[in-house]
Amino acid sequence: MSAQPGKLKTRPQFLHVAGRGRKVAVPGLVLQVLDQEQGATPRAGFTVTKKVGNAVVRNRTRRILREALRAVAHKEDLAAVDIVLIGRDGTRTRGFANVVEDLRRALRKGGALRP
């Protein structure tokens, strides 16, 4: 079990992950992953575009993604990576268990989980 990931906070951090990282799309979300140097703590950031809905809908979608990552990080060991989770319109309509499974599958594909 790994500790709760740190936070990506600034736009340059998000753009760095988007420009140099790997991208994995699954039905409930899009994942961007960028490796850090060994021993660094994982960091995560969440974003949802205005296409998904108004502020209430976007915040709810962001909370779903945050809780899904918390659930996965509690059971799996995250590698030293920066993670950006992009919410889709389908994120809030899928069941929470499906979003968690989508995230777990995306993290495996992106190489963000330690074997």
C-alpha cells in the first residue's frame, strides 16, 4: 500500500505531464503519466473541461476521480510518477466501481503501478 499521492497544482506542471508523458484513454477517463526520478513521491492532478458541464457537474466529476485514485492507491503501490486524470462526460454516469476499475486498468497500461 502506498501513501496518498501529492498534488500537481500549477498549469506548467500539468503541461509538462501532457507534453512528455504517456496518454491512456479508457471509457471513464483519460490518464496522462510521466515518470519521475526514483524515490520521488507520486503526484496527481485532476482536470475536467467545460464540455462536461457546469461548475457543479465538473466538481462532482473531479471528486469522483479523486476518490477513485484514493481507492486504487490504498490497495495498489503507485510508482514514482506524475499523474493527470482528465474527467470525461461518462465519468459521472458510470458507476463508481466501474470508474475505479477503469482507473486501475489505465494505471497498469500507463506503467504507473509497481509490479
